Amino acid sequence: MNLIKKAIKENNKEYLKQIENISKQEIKKENKSILHFAIENKVSKEIIEILISKEFIKETKIQIPSKYQNSILELIKYSDSHNIYINTDIFINKNALHIACKNKNISIQIIKYLIENRIDINSKTDNNKNALHIASLHYACENKNISIQIIKYLIENGIDINSKTKYNEETALHIACKNENISIQIIKYLIENGININSKTKWNATALHYACENENISIEIIKYLIENGIDINSKTNDNNKTALHIACENENISIQIIKYLIENGIDINSKTNDNNETALHFACENENISIQIIKYLIENGIDINSKTNDNNKTALHIACEKENISIEIIKYLIENGIDINSKTKDNKTALHIASLHYACKNENISIQVIKYLIENGIDINSKTKDNNETALHYACQNENISIQIIKYLIENGIDINSKTKNNNKTALHIACQNENISIQIIKYLIENGIDINSKTKYNNKTALHIACQNENISIQIIKYLIENGIDINSKTTDNETALHIAFQNSNISIQIIKYLIENGIDINSKTNNNETALHYACRNENKNISIQVIKYLIENGIDINSKTKYKTALHYACQNSNISIEIIKYLIENGININSKIDNNNATALHYACKNENISIEIIKYLIENEIDINSKTEYNKETALHIACYNKNISIQIIKYLIENGIDINSKTEYNKETALHYACKNENISIQIIKYLIENGIDINSKTKNNETALSISIRRRNNREIIKLLLMNDANIFDLDTNQITKELIEIFFQIYSINQDLNNLLLKSNEDNNFSDLQIQSNDGFKFNVHKLILLTRFDNNQTNLNKFINICQLKKTKEEVELSLNFLYSGFYDFQQIYQNLNLEHFKDQSKQILLSEMKEKENKITKLFKEIGFDSNWIENKKGRKGIIKDLSKLYQQNETKDFTIIISKEKEIKVHKLILILRSELYKGMFLNVQDSSNQVHDYSKKSFKTIQQLIYFLYHDKFEFENEINEEFSDLKDYFQLNQNSIIDLLLNSN
């Protein structure tokens, strides 16, 4: 840092430019002194600019020590006179005055300079605050003389004293009254100089509301506001609060302010808008309220029995709710006539509330409150409206309850066996549910006659069931309940014993389990679902369920092979995400049936293990090593463990390998959808490519089809699997021909070409062909040396909608046929619709593999079915369609015409009533072969219409028009194809000519 100062002192620009590597901490620490040092040495503008450019002078929040005030003023003057921009708060013209007024040490000289030389005194922040608002709020009262001088100077120089902020519509008086350090002098000066004392905020709050909310407000300011005419009974518009309500909410409010408000006519019984609360309600809710304020309110006529709207609470209810409940306030309220037995809407008395809320910070005070309420006649057995709970129920659910309070309630006649309305719970049920309950309270309840075997209404639980559910229950409480005669084998409505419930508890101790068993609980008792405690233990995912617990159950005679309606303990264990290998081993070593199958789906433990997202390879290995049936299939869908594993989103490659290495049937198919494990894997969004690869390498049928004709490739495309999986499938001869038309995407073609290393770019070839209509033979070559003619590729990919042919072409490439096979197949594709059987007979099939024959036959059949469907739609009667001889002849004639591209009219008899011209049937055939026939049609004005994306419905409608001489456009397509109708102008001949002459 000395280097910088040296350069400044010598006014050495070049040396200063070369200084580097000064730490940010040093600059931050020295920032102000660099500014001061530069000014003291009267440096040039260039030096200041270098300091700024090298960030030796940085943006800083100006909190200026008083000793630097004169230097800063000189710096401001210097920067102005030299036209220097310094990126520091105090030097930014727009907000400089606002920032200066925020500064607790700012001098009046800086404020004066800014106003006289640079700043509009009434400029405002984004929230409409002017400098007076900010000065009133932020002056911080460390130097009262300077502060009042700034306020005076602003007002004397024309600042708008009644300006309001944008969002809350506060004046400087509001802001001053919420300033915890505000002085009476500033309040006086604002009022004396014409500020509107009754100005209200957006919420209708006056400065008096703000002052009464201020925890450090002085009585002098409250007096001055009231003496100068502020509306003492003004209410806020959000809740109708007066200043008295707000004062009683203020935890530091003084009795003097409360007295002054009441003595000067504030409405002591004014109530809030939403909940009908008086100042007494607010005072009793205030944790730090003094007894003197409560007394003063009551002595001056506040309605002591006023109730809130929401729950009919009196001040006594609210006082008893507080954590810091005061016995003096409770006594004073009762002594002065508050209704001690007043009930809330849910029938709670103050005793209920006190029992629940006393918070145990001072047990002596708490018991005093309970005693005082009871001694003064509160109904000890009063019950709540919704659930019939007494104060004893409430006390027993209080986590901080003391034995003294329980004793006092019982000694004074509370009904110890009173039951709740909803579930028939006694205080003992509730106490056993309480995580912090003491053994002393349990003992006292039982010793004083509570019904230990009382059961709940809905599920027949005793206190022992509930205690075993409690995660923090002590062994001492369990022992005491059993020693005192609770029915250890009592069952719930689900037939659960306490032992079953104990195993549902995530924190249960082995000591409690042992104690229950040692004291005669039925270890083999079964629930309504035939589950024993062993089933419950094995499905409990808490890691605290140790091998010791499982051993103890088995050693003490639990039936290891007991089956539920669905599973054995081994099924549950293999399903458990946190199960240990030790538990699995122990079950198997002790004779559990490893190949047991569940009733409804015949799944083994291996199926369940493979479904478990956290299963370990060790468990899988152990099951297989111990001769679990690896090829066992489920009943419902005949799934093997490999199917299930491949659908598990967290399955490891090690598990897949182990299953396959140990002889699982890799090509096994499911019953209903005929899926292999590869189909399942491709449906799994989280599957790893290594698993797919391993399945393929180990002989899974990559082109196996499901019932819905889906392959692993089509599923991968539909599920949008990652590109590498699709690429892997294609590289391993996945059959593209089996894909739907819409699945052959540009991305898929690119992947395919990438795999076969075709040395010409498809897009470039298509572009070139479309530009010059060149169909010459440009060769492309696959990685195995097989060559193709480019013009054939162009023919097959030229039309966007003619995807079926592209599909066929890609399939041919993939099968790596001989040149002769490719040409035969392509010729077939170009041939159109002939007599299919004749085509088949004439083709030389010597070069075709069996698979290729099936493909051709399937394609022929598919096209024949489409023709038949179209004939029906156009009006051919069923008799004609079924007449194979007649149909064959017609197709033969049409084929000849189609080959010759003839369009002359000759008549074909459809039925006795109908006849049709040949060119119309040719239209049908062509529309099926080229669904995208309306490509780039040019009208008389040379405007191009691209109909390649139009639906096939349009073609059907045009065919209908040709036959019936009228259009029948449906509503939903009418708008979509209106331009088509307009262009054709419903002219039959022009449509026919256009269609016949377009390819």
C-alpha cells in the first residue's frame, strides 16, 4: 500500500500504472485513506482516474468517521471542480442527498453543499421517500444538535414536509415516530412547521399508532402528539385497531402511556374488526405485560368478560395460554369477576388451557395457577365439545407436565376414568402416547384406579399397545403395565398384539421385545393378514432391527415358515431396503423355505430381491447359491427375476451378470405382452447402457417383438432413451423395418448412417437432388463395402410423408443383402399396386433369405388390406369385394393402366346400381401410395402451396367429391383446408387433372 501512496505523493502516473497484485483486503482496509491522501496531495484528474481504473478506489458505503468530515467535503468539492466520477455512494448524483441523510455521522456542511451545488432537495427514491423521510428515520441520535440542524435545514430550504412514501403513504412524522432513537425536538419541529399530524397511511394508521408500536417511545412524544390534536380514537382500516390495542401489544410499553391514552379519552372498550378483541385480550396475550396495566384497564371499566369472535375466548383463556403465565394476572382477573367457567366454542375452560400450556418453566407458579382455578370454583370435570376431553387428558398429553399437577387434579375429584368421545381414550392411553411421560405419572394413574385394560373405540388398543408404539417409551413403563395386570395378549381389531406393534416402532429396544416374550406374550399370534411378529420384524426398515432380534424370535419358537396371505418372512426381508445379509443368511440357515411362492402371484424371494432398489449382490448370490429357483416365473405375467431386475431403476450390472451367468433364461417372455428382459430394460429410464450391452452380448433376441409388435428399438425411441442406447441396438442389427413411420426420425437416420460409415452426407445429397433434379448414379458405401446408387436413395426419401419406403430402404441396408437382392426389393417398392399374387410368382426369389420372403409377403398382404378398405369406403358393395376373380381382373387392368400412366376413362361395374371411371380408382391407389401427393402445388399466381403435412382425411374428402360430385368437409377440418377448397374452386375436372398429373 505504501507503493500507491508513494506514487500519489510524487504524482507519478507511469509508476502508478505499473503497480499490481495489491490484495483486496488491503484496499478495503485503506480505501478511505487513499481518497484522503490523494486530495491532500492535490493530485491531478489523471491520477484519480488511474486509482479508479485499477480499483484502488472502489465503491463503498460511506459511513464517515467524524474526523474525516472536512476531508470528505473537500473531496466532493474537488471531484465536482475537476469533473471526476468516483463510484462511491456519496459521489453518485442521483442519490447523494438520500445517502448523506442516512449517514449517522454526516455533517450539516455536506448536506448544505449538496443542496446548494448539486441536488434537487425534493428528489425522491423509488419508494417516493425524500431526504426528510430518510433523515427522520436514520439520523441515529448520536449527535442530536447536528440531527435537528439537518431536519431544520431541509425544511427551511423548501423540502415538501407533507410528502408521502409510495407504498405505505407515510409522512416524515410517521417515520420519525417509528424511529427508536427519535427525539421530542424533531417531533416538535415537524409539527410546528406544518406537517399534517393526522395524516394516515395506506392502512389508516396515524403517527400515534406508529408511536405506540415503538418499543423505545417516550411518554413526552405521546403527550405532544395528543396535545397537538392527533385523533386519539383513529382506527386502522385493516383490523380497526386503536392506539390502545397497539400499545397493549407492545412488550416494552409503560403504564404511563396506557394511563395517558385512557385519561385523554381513548375508547377503552373498542374492539377489533375481525376477532372482537379488546385491549385486555391483547394485554393478556403479551408475554411481558405488567400486572399494573391489567389492573388499570379493569379499574377503568374495560369489559372483563368480553369474548373473541373466533373461539369465544375471554382474557382468562388467553392468559392461561401463555408460556410465561402469571399467577398474579390470573388471580386479579378472577377476583374482579371474570367468568371462571366460561367456555370456548370447543368447550374448553381455562383449566383445560392451563393444563396444556403452562410450559413448566416454573413448576411452583404452574401448580399455583391450577390450584387457584380449582379453589375458585372452576368445573374440574368440564369436557371439551369436540372430543369430551377433561383437564386430565390435556395434562397427560403435555410433554412438560409435572406429577404435582396430575396429583392435584386427581385429589380434587377429576374423573380419572373419563374417556374421550372420538376414540374412548383414557388419560392412561394418552400418557403412554406422550414421548416425555414419566414412570411416576403412569404409576400414580394406575395406583389411583384408572382402568388399566380399557380399550380404544376404533382399534381396541390398550395402553400397552400404545406404549409399544411410542418411540421413546422406557422399559420401566412396559414392565409396570405388565406387572400391574394389563392383558399382555390383548389384540387390536387387526389382531395385533403388543409384540406386533413393537416391531412397527423404529426405535424399539431388544429389552422390550425380550420382556414381552419372557412374560408370556403369544409369539406366534397372527394378525388378520396371518402375519407373525417375524413378518413385522423383517419388513421394518429401521436399521435398529438387528440380527439379535431375529435370532431371539426364532430361538424362542416363532414359526419361521409361517405364511401370510401373501408372503413369508424371507419375502419381506428381501423387499426391505435396509435388510442385512446376516438376517437373510440366518433365516435360510434356520430352515425357511427358500422357494416358497406367494399365493396371488407365485413370486419367490428372488423376485422380491430383484425389485428392491437397494438390494446387494451378496443377497442375490446367497439366494442362488442356496438353490432358489432362478427361472421361477410369476403367476400373473410369467416374469423371471431378470425381467424384474431389468426394470429396477437402481439395479447393478453385477446382479444382471450373476443372474445370466447362473443360467437364467435370457430370452424368456412374459405371458401377456410377450416381453423379454431387453424390452423391460429399454422401458427403464434409468437403465445403464452396460446392462443393455451385456444382454445383447449374451444372446438376447434383439428383434424379439412384443404382443403389440414393439421391439427393443421401437420402445427405446418411444421412451426417448439416450442416443447411445439406440446406437447400440442399431449396431447389433436391431431391425429398423419394424418401426412405425413416425419413429423414423432424422436423428435415427443420422445414427444409422454413422454406424455404417456411409461416406456421403444425406442432407447434402437430397439438397443437390432437389436443386438440379439430378438422379445420376452417385455411389454411397457402407463399412462392409456394399455400394448403393444415390438416385435410388433420393427416390425413396424425396417426400417427407413417404416414410414407409425410407423405412424399407434402411432395413435393406441393415440386412447387408447382395446387390441383386437390393435391386429386386427396390423394384418391388417402385412397382405400385399390381396383382400381388402374380408379382410374388414372377419374382425371382432365389437370392432372398427366409426373413426377406416373410417381409415381402407381409407387405403385400398389408397393401391388399388397405385397397380392400378403400374400396369399401368409396362405395363398392361387399359382394363385389368378396368376388376374388372379379377383383383380380379389375386390379390387373388397373395395374396395366398404372404402368402406362394412362388416364383415359373406361367404366368398371361396381354393382348393379353403381359404376365408376377408372381414373378415379387410380386416384385412390395413388393417394394410398403417396399420402404426400400435394407437394409444392403452384397456382396461377405462382404462389406455392405446401400440402405435404395435410391429413389423409383431405384426400378421402376429395375422393368423395369425385364420386358424389360434392364436398362434405367436416367442421374440424373445414378451416384447416379452406385454402385447398378455394384453390380448386370445387371444379371436378381441375382437381382430377391436378391429381393425375402430380407425383
